[in-house]
Amino acid sequence: MFGNEQRVVITGLGIATPLGIGPEANWAALAEARSAIGKLKAFPLGDVHTTMAAEIDRFDLKTLAIPKHKKALIKNQKYMARDIVLAVGTAELAIADAGLADGGVDPTRFGLDLGAALISTEIDELAPAINTSTKADGEFDFTAWGRDGLPQILPIWLLRYLPNMLACHIGILNDCQGPSNTITEADAASNVAISEATRIIQRGRADVMVTGGGDSKIHPLGYVRLGLFNVLTRQDTPETACRPFHKDRDGWVPGEGAGIIILEEYEHAKKRGAKIYGEVLGCASACDAYGPGGLDPEGGGTEVAIRAALKDAGLEPSQVGHVNAHGSATQICDLAEARAFERVFGPEGVPVTALKGYMGNMGASCGAVELICSLIGVNQGMVPPAVHCDELDPRCRVDLVRGAPRPTDNPIFVNTNLTRYGQAAAVVVRGNRGGTEY
């Protein structure tokens, strides 16, 4: 950390994944190495490589413990796509966990920085207008679209699908009048958002920031899009579908969820008696800048991001207790990460975990969700294990935590994410086991 920047601590956690709602439910599944991947149930699916999914069965804002004065605003759920609902509800859980449900912070010093993705529209909302504007020979008639098609689309249609609406709804519900931003950087989005939120507090521009991300890949258009990108697994059993660092890994399983973290300036948190889960020590982002395909097979961007985050934290690689890897379960991505880890942490390595075998790839929310899982773990003296990797790829020379949580007395970890185009982000966090360090 440079200069006289403010310390930034974590005072609230909200998490919703296919493993469950809340930190306890998620840790219980991780501790038992119990994956939530199974056959897709949300809708029938044609030939797009896989029928596997990691779905959240029940998540409705009306069923959450939301303060009465906010209940009137929850009717706006009909204007929220699935991604937005997940983020809004999870943010309410995090804000309540931080003890801020009834205020406790100057609204002008209360901000948001969230990771979001391209939100898939419901097909039946556009299909009638498109059909009206399509000629018999299949050619699209733009004149008919303007005259007859557009009037069939509700004026508020777009409000369900703008990526910045996650932050908008959360800000309205909680009177967040401070800095507000949305990061759309695919799988690296929430880690980048956490980094930017940290910087805002360090610069003295806010006292509290709501950060993290929400995303759902459980959508027909999402499956089609991922199929065209050729990143989906072709396996049809939960045990083989998503296997980070396994020698036979072959791709993603779509998932959905949200991870929301409340970041707070240390003295502000201490003054109001907030519980402190940990501290953000350093953060950085980078890019492979690799021409062919975008992702450097040597993991150049990941290495740059980790080294820069450690420098920001004032730490040496030997001081890190474990790394929570992106672990997308594609051949090139996992190998690139493993090579970057070996260069940064040396041949002795560092314990590594990867959690997408439990909950699939949640896109823009995966970084925050995985960070929360590691934080819950180290605060119990444990590193969460990877699952479904009984045969490690010998080219991936990593000390992968498998089978059961691994005991640790080191609360410092690095959380990493990268995209299929080579954007990378890393956040260094120190947990607070027992809540006594601060």
C-alpha cells in the first residue's frame, strides 16, 4: 500500500450460489466437497454441447429478510433480469450483515462499484416485434420495424437488461449517494470492481463501498453464446463436467450467483463497532496483450497482476498462504495460470484452490464469490478444496488442495481471475480469524 492511504476492511458478506444462500450454507458444501453441478432444469436445451448447469433453485427478493421500509421498492423486481435480482438480494444480505440496514453511514460517503456482464434478454419479449418486421423470404424489414415492430416493445424493456442497473437498484434501495460505477469485464469484472472500490476508499472519497458482482449464465441465449465461443464442456455427468486443472478438463459449466462485499475505511468501521472479516491489502489488474486469441498460454497477464497486487500489499510471494485460482477448466486457461503461479511463487509453489467444479462459471460474479469462499475458509483456519480433480494435469505444477479443506494458519490469500481474452485481476486479502486482530 502506497503513501498514507486509508486501510480498507471487509465488514459485510453476501453470497448466493448454487451451493446455497449465505456464508454458512456455502462453506458447508465446500467442507463436504459437495458440488451443485447437475442436469439443466430451467429450460429445454438443444444441441449446444452440454446439458450441465449449476443453478440456484429458489431466490426471490420477497422471501429475503429485507427491512419494511424497503419492501415497497421490491415490487420493482418485475423490472429486474435474473442477474439484477441476484445482485440486489445478495447486497441486502451483505448490508444487513455489516449492520448498515438501518443506516449508520453518511449517504454522500456511501458508494457502489459492481461487476456485471451482458444480460441476456427474454426471447419472448422481442420475438413478436421481430416476426412482425421479417419478410416472407427471411429478410429483415427496417421500415416495418420502426412502424410496426418497436410499438410492440414496452418502453421500459431496456431497464431489465442494462448492466449498470445492478448498481442502480442497490443504490436506490440504500440511498447510496457516493461514487457509483459498473465494471463490465467478463470473468474479471468483480475483482476489478473490488479493486476500484478499494482505491476509492483509500483516496478518501468514500467511507463505505458496496462491491462485488452478480451474473447468470443460465439462459438460452447464454448457452448459445458460450457454445459459439466453444468454451462449454462436452461432458454429461456432474463428476466430469467441470474439472479445473484435471488432465482431461474440457470446458465450462454455466452457473449463476452473486457475491457482494461491504468495504469500509478502517477507522470508520472501528468507530461504529463493526465486525471485521478481513482487510484488502493490495489489488491490481493487467492484460496478456497477446495477439493470437487474446489469452497468453504462458499466463503473462496473470503474473503481472499478481506481482503488482503483492507489491501494492507490500508482501513477498512467500508470505501468501494460498491462491484461489480462476480455474475455468479449459485446457489453455488452467495451464496459463499454473505457469504464472510457478513463476511468481517458485518451484515450491503455494497451495492453490479452484472452486468452479462446485458452482460452474458465474462470469462477472465469480471473483467476488470465490474471494468470499476463501475468506470464510481462512477465518476458520482452512483452505477450501477443489473438487472433481482426481488426476492432476502433470503440466500444471500446482499444489492443488483436494479432497478436504486443508488446515492453514496463514490468513493471507490471493484471489485471481482472468478472461478468455487475457484480462487479469488479482486481489490480496488478509482474513481475521476469531475477529480479534483488529
